[in-house]
Amino acid sequence: MIALSLAITHHHIKLIYRGIDYLAIGIVCHVFGFAIYSGTLIDIEWLIFFVGNGLFVIGTLLLHKGIIKYVGSAQNYKRVYIIVGITALVGMILYFSNLSDMFYKNLMSLLVIYM
């Protein structure tokens, strides 16, 4: 009965606030990305770097998509693909050149500028 009432409530809220599901999933991705990046969940260094930062980028893009759906404007996916491609390329280059701390700082700046 509780699951049914939660499903009905979620469906009703989703109709009123379009994009709320993307906002919630984006926040969950941020939480798991920060938890993985801090090193508390995984001990493998390269996995921490790529999965943690990947979840953070995906979470930010989902937040952006949720905001766009909530506001009701058109989404331009070309910019999203460019941001993800640049992030992946710069992440690999800086990780294999042992400059992963610089990547995290630049990733934050890039995502804040994009938003």
C-alpha cells in the first residue's frame, strides 16, 4: 500500500514539476561520485578517478537536463556532447601524466561555466 501511494505521488509530482526525476537522479549521482572520489568506497586509484569524476559529470548533465525540462526551453545536445568529450579527453591526458589533481580543479571550473 505504501509503495502504491508513493508511485501515485511520484507520478503526480512528475506531471506538475517536469524534470524533477532528472534532478533527483543528478543529485544521487553527485553523492555517489563524491563518495567514490573521496576513496571511502573503492581502493583502486584509477577506478576512483574515472568512476568518481564520471558520475559527477553525469550528475551535472542530468541536473542541467532537469532544469531545462522544468523551465521548458529547448535542449541543445551538441553542447552536451562537446562538454562530455572534452572532459573525457582532458581527464585521460591528465590522469596518465600524473596531474589528476589539476583535472579535478579544471573540471569544477568547466562545469560551473557550463551551467
